[in-house]
Amino acid sequence: MTETIIIDTDPGHDDAFAILLALASPELEVLGLTTVAGNVPLATVSANARRIVELAGRPDIPVFPGADRPLLRPAMHAHDVHGDMGINGHDWPPPRHPPEGRHALDWMVEALEAAADHSVSLVPLGPQTNLGLLLRRAPDLARRKLRRIVAMGGAYFQGGNYAPAAEFNILVDPEAAAIVFGAGIELVAVPIDCTNLALTPESWIPDLLALGSETGRACAGMMRFFQESGNRMHGTTTRPLHDAVAMAYLLWPELFTGRLCNVEIETASELSLGSTVVDWFGRTPRPRNCLWITGCDAATMYARMLQRLATLP
């Protein structure tokens, strides 16, 4: 059985790995990619998304640019982590084809209208602005057509990575995230509580180079850049591929552990803006709206990921 997905993304090194993993996996049917300003500005992430699908030998996968800023706040980017380009580390050619001319929101509505009920999963790997817009424009359609949302984002036990109490994807647009978490649609969150513990193997870069493919070389170069910048910040020797971990959940949920909880988004506090408040022990009567993932078998996951990447050109 295949799962039909739309990937909402802001590539980003770890986004690139997540997209490549999806395109290398026959269990997933990727309808298209929608892009959102996040790690770098919208025009750059949209061009990056085209580069990645073309690298994977899938130029047929459409890329639809979406929101160029959060719902209510100024744009925020992560050049310090991902470089000026967002996927630095490889000598990328210009994309052979431009992104589509239609806005991501218009295309998502059309794609959902054409889909069977509860048949499409959304996989947001960046700020959730596009999803927030979708749920404001067509809430009934989204609730009827979406199977689930599997999102990389949030932090609770790990604190935050871009603020003391907030993870980047949620911090950039907390109002959009609050809409998504409150939508009443089945939701899985793969936060840094899980991904920070899923470090790539020490041999990951040589393993990628050993694939002997253009994909392997591109992935090794991206990983080298991403790892060097991250290791300087965090004092680590390897780095996790946050978004690819979320994509791996769709493929191999048996490798993951978590708990169904209530999760709310802080949108007002100057001190903890963007924090994901997890009612881990069920202390409130609020509904359990999110499967909060806290752990995974990282060694098995990365071994399987490498096998999938080996199938790409």
C-alpha cells in the first residue's frame, strides 16, 4: 500500500535528505512539493526544491511556491546553519526547470478537491504557514480529504534550538502552527526531542560517497557543510537529519516511540514564544491532539535510508 503525500518544505540540508528519501521510497506517492520561506527566502527554497527533484531523476514532480513570510511576523531565516543557498556544500547547477507559476495554496486546494476522502497526508518540514493558510481558506475540505499531518517541528524535553524554549519551524510562525495543532486532524509531531538523539553515524559521509552516484556526492557535500556548521554550534561530532527523520516515520513507524498528548502552541509570551507545550502526563482535560514522538532506532533508520538513497541516480 502506498501513502499519497504532499511535502511542504524549505530546503535546507535536512529537507533535501527528506525529499530524496521520499522519492526513493515506493511506499510514498509524492503529488508535489510546496515551498515556504524558512531556512532561506522563498525564491531560494523553491529553486532548491527543483534542484533536488531533478537530482533524484524526478523532474516530473511539480514545485509550487507558497508563503514568502509568516502570517503575522517578519521573516526569519537560518543562514548560519544552512548557508546563503540553504543546501551549501555541493556544486549545484541551476535547476533545469523553474517552479510552477501557481501559488501553493491554490494547487493544494485543487489537489485535495480531486482526491478521495482521507487519502492525502501532508508532511510539513518547515514553518507551517502554508498549512495555516490552507486551514483558514478551506478547513472543511482539509478535514475531509487529509488522512493525517506528519510534521517535523517542536521541542519540549530538549528545550529549543533557535530560542531557549522553541524549535525553529514553530518559532518562525507560531500562529500558523497553532492553527495546525488545533485543526482536529490526525497529527504526528517529530520534534527535536526525537531528532536531536538521532545522530547520523560517524561513517555517514564516507558511506554516502561510497554510493558512487551523483546523489551520493551531493548528499556527502551537503552533509559535510551541515555537520561542520552544526558541530561548531553544539559541540557534537555528527548531526541529525531532522526532516529526514520525520520522513522516515512515514516509512518505518515501528522504529519510533512516542505518546498521544495534548500539545498547544505559545503565541503570546515574549519569553517562550513558539514553545510547544506538551501535556505529557495528562494533567489537563484538553484533548489529546498530537502523537508526540520522543525516540527512534537511529542506527536502523539511517541504514535503511542509505539503502534507499543508493537507488537514486
